[in-house]
Amino acid sequence: MQTTVAPTPHVRWWGLTITIASLLAIGFATMLPERGQHPGQHFCLVCGSFGGVDALLNIILFVPLGIGLALSGFAGKRALLAAFGVSVLIETAQLFFIPGRDATIGDVLTNTVGGGCGFALARYAWTWLRPSQRIASILTIGWAAAWLAIQSLANYGFAPSLPESPYYGQLARAIGNFAVFEGSVIASGVGDVAIPNSIFPDSHALRLGLINGAPVEATVTAAQPTEKIAPIVRIADSAQREIALLAQQGTTLVFAVRSGAAVLRLRRPLFALPDAFPAEAGSASHSRSDTLSLSGGYTSESVAMAAQTRSTIKRTRIPLAASRSWALVLPFDWLIQGTRGESILSLMWTAVLLIPFGYWATYINWNRSGERRGFAALTPPFLAMLPLFAVGFVLVPHLFHLPNASPAELFWAFLGVLIGSSLAFVARVSKAARPS
């Protein structure tokens, strides 16, 4: 039984094309200078505030290179050495010649891992695309465990994670790479706790208030729109970790509370209320003497935000859901607004993550001779789906004090399993000949 892809001339040509294209993409993504970046430690494995995201993106970036090398006929060791060598060359160039780039050992390791994963995916494609019952069982159990791990990390990423340490208030300050809020802060607080422009007298009470969903509030005068995020009220601890943020970006109100994503070094969940600020402060409809009452609250169910003037009020409530975890692994900050487009993307993300489970679980019901065909082969994935959903969509969110999956998320999860099962069914009954 053949388990590897044969490097025929046609396949080698595709492998060479993919290899060249991936090298061009890697060069474009890694060899351009960046502004506002400063070299850090070069011997760390997961580096910086977004080290988890960087590691994941490094792996993904080198997967196509590994695929191209496998299809080109490279042996496993040679492919790994090639991926390693390309990464070393890139990191060396970043260290000595490209400003604003960090060169680290962690990048070399994750790039090499990505190349190895891509090589394995391509070289052993027939093993996981047309698995035997035994391999299908292993792949199904493995993907179920991986999906539960993803669900756990996603829920943890949105769960508040507030360290017990001294907290400091920062009102409209110039901080790091942030813009400066040009208005003035008249009053601010978290529930009944006023926010000073210094250390909090009782950080423990403040922490409990934030955990229990007390809103971060501020009364400010209007300010000109800003291109970057401009903190209005920022709470940090003694280690300069951001605990809570109420800010302006353009005409949008931005709100965040430190969550598990910061511990995982992923993108922080940033929530947004569009058109909360006037397009032009000092215009006829909004004078600089106008005041805005702003608030953002982070509960176990949702994030509530509001912006109110003397004549208007804008509100939004964005449900917390692990299906939005795609926003935590992007190469840039995403302002979560709860739009229809975000909801569709989240539902598609939910379905896509379960397609492999449905695909491999369907193959469990077929033996090597191809018996037990027809729609009866779809039974195993849907029987296994029930306990899997109970754990991933009910038990895991409960552990992190987040809401259970919505009916729409459950439907799209079921749809993902159905799509995977249908693909396996079509692949099996088509009797597509394997290459010899």
C-alpha cells in the first residue's frame, strides 16, 4: 500500500513552483524594514508580548515551503536542513541589515517546525487523505483532542486574567507607541472606585470590581480623531502589564480588559463602539466644551460599551464567544465590533475546525476491502460528535465562566462535521486511483 506521494516529473514541477512562490512570500514577509520595532533578546523561544502569535505565524509561513520541497523530491533530512538554512539566513539578515526586525532563536525553531509540518503533509498525503481504519481512528482521536485544546485556549483567551499586584491609573498620558488623547479627562472611575493618575489606594477592590463586571467610565471633552489608539483611561500594574483600557481611535471608542490572551501572548481582545466621538471636535455641532460620557464593561456574558452626549447616546453589547478566537491570532490588532461580517467569519471558523474530525471519523466505518458503504458510513462521526460538543461547547466554557455556544454555533459545528463526512464519502466511493 502506497503511503507517500510519488515525485513524478509533473509533481516535481508543481513542487518547484510552490517552493519558488513560498520563498518569495517568505522574503516579502520577513525582509522588509518595520517602524517602531526594537531588537529584544535574541535567545528567547517565545519572544515579546505577541510571541504566541509570532510563533504560530512563523510555522504557517514555512508550511508551503515544506510542501514544495516534498513534492520536489527532497528527502526528509534535506528538507529540514533547507528550511533551517533559509530561516538562519533570514534571521542573520534581520540581525545585521534590516532595521526594526527581531532575530531570535525561537524564529529559527518555529520556521523549521513549519517546514517539517509542510513536508509531512505533502509526503504522506495519501496516509491522511485515504487512511486505513486504524490510522483513521488515530487521526480522529488526535483531532478531537486538538480541537478541545483549541476550544480551551480560545475560551481562556477571552476570560479575564487580572494579576494580584499594585495597580496604577494613567489618564490621557503619552505611553509608548500609543497616540496621545488631545481632549481632557474630567472624571473617571471603575464602578465606585475613582481612577487616580497614580497608584490606586486599594488595588484589591479595583481588581474585584473589574472581575465582577464593574464598568470603566470616563467623562471627557471632545477631541480630534486619532489615527492610532489614544488611551483615555489606562490601568496598568507594577510590571507595566495593561489591566484595562478605554481609548479613542479615529471616532471609535476602544475598550479592553486583560484576559488570558495576554498570558498566551496572543492578540488582546479589543472591543469597539464606532462613531462614539464626533468627526471633528470644535465643529458647529460639537464644541470643545461638549462632554462625552464613555463606559466599557467586561462581564462573563458580553462586553457592554456606551458613549453619551447631551443629545445622543450610542450603545453596543458584544457577546463573548470562543468562535471569535480567530481575532486573537491575526498579525495585527482587530477591533471586535460584533458586526454581521464578524459573526459569519466566526461561524465559518467554527465549521472549518471540525471538518477534519468529520472526514477521518467517517473512514473508521470502512474496512480495507471497502465494505460498509453508503450513508451508513456517516454514523460514527455524528455519534462521536455528541460527547465532543458537550465537552467543547458546554463544559469548557463553564470552566472559564463564559457562555455556552449559541444555537448558530452548534449548527455550524454540525455543518462542519457534515462537510467533512461528505468529503470522505465522496473520496471513498469515487474509487479514485492512487498513484502507483
